[in-house]
Amino acid sequence: MRMPMNLQSVWRSGLVVLFVFCVSVVPVHANSINLLLNGDFENPLMPAGSLCGIYGPCLGFHNGVAGNDNIGGWQLVGKSGVDSGGVAIPGAPATILLLGYDYSEPDNATGGTLHFHPHHGLQSLDLTGEGNQGTTNGIRQSVSTLAGHSYTLTFWLGHQYSGAPGYLNGPAAVGLYLDGQGVGSFTNSLDTFEDVTWKPFRYTFTASGSQTVIAFLNDTPVGNNYSGLDNVSLVEVPEPASLALALLGLLGIVLIRGRGPNPRERFKPR
């Protein structure tokens, strides 16, 4: 039985409204590619047998030492390891450590082994360096942004088991800076027996220019010798695309109105 014309109109109009509503609530996504270089700290790949002191696999990085002050696109910042004239001190402790997946230390309280597994991939950073080199040390990277556009920064902060000597005093902490301005200190005190516990953080901001400098500085109190950083990502926040939505709505109207009668109805005996 063929639907009366007035009911057809109501049905088609209802479909139009439903279609336009559906496309209006679906966002058009921005490019979700990570804008940061080496956000998972897999570069440089650690050579076999690399040690920091007697422990490994590990690479130590020093501020003020040419060729040893950049970690795959992240520039080291801070003063530890250099004298008052900015000259590197021979044998000074590394200010940042790149730890391999199998990096471990003894747990002198239990006789067991402390593991430092990364959150993602095979490598991660320790922002405290050898021992805890202070709260003026960290890494930074400049990225291209669009003024007035919003961006979301995500990262994972690692905390070592607080029952082990060397990791007893306070949570792991990192200070986040944008264009040289501190925006907050993020902390993690979660515990896993003799291994790192990773905690995610997210921060959204509006860029003020064509370049934004992202910096992470060690903010962990002396007495805790580990502040892990891994899986850092910066992506542009999706924005509604009004023109695209309007075109989709118009296309839906055209498609619905353009529906001809059912071919079977044309040849149905009357």
C-alpha cells in the first residue's frame, strides 16, 4: 500500500531533521599526529652494554656538553654539571638519564631487584639524573603551533617503589612550563612493589604564537632519586567545521528529496 503524500512529506522531513542533527553533533577531527619529536624517547637507541655508573642499560646526558645535551630533539636545560662559567665539569653526574627496558638496581631493603620498565616502548627518561641533581634540570622542545588554536599535551609520570632506599622521600614530580612560564607541578606517589608505576596527565592550552616551547623540569624532592617521563604527545584539539556540517546537511536533504517512488509502485496494477 502506497503511503499518502502528506505522510510521505512528514516522514521525509523527519529524516531531514534527524540527518542534520546527527551530522551536527559529530565533530570534524583535527590532525591527531603527535607534533613533538621523540615523544616516546626511543631515540637515540641505546647501544648494548651502556652503563650509568655500574647500572644499565643506561645513557647519561649532561648540560653544557656539546653533543651530549640533546635527546632526540629534546634540549637539556639547567645548570648542574657545569661550573659558574658554563663549562662542563669533568666526571660530573649526568643530569638526565635515558633508561633501557631492562635497567635495574638492587633493592637493599629486601635483597631483591628494582625494575624501571618504561610505560611505552623500550626506553624512558629519569629527570632526576644520577642521584637527584635538583629541580633546575629538565628538557624542552619548541614546536610549531597556530596562535589562538587549542592543543592538548599528554604525558606519563613514573614513580618508583617508595619502600626502597633512595626512593623513600616524597612523590615523583615534574614541573610543566610553556614558553618559559610554569603552569603547574604534577605528582605521582602510586606504588608497585619493586617497579615503576606510571600515571597519565593531560593539559590543554591555547597557543599564543607560531612557536610554543614545551619544557619538563624535575620537581622531585631530594631523597627520591627517580622521576620517570614517557609517552609524551601534543595534538591539536578538534574544532567544529561549520561549513562542512552545512554541506553534509544539504547533501542529506538532496538525497532524501531525490528519492523517486519505489519502482514496484510505478508498475503496480491500479
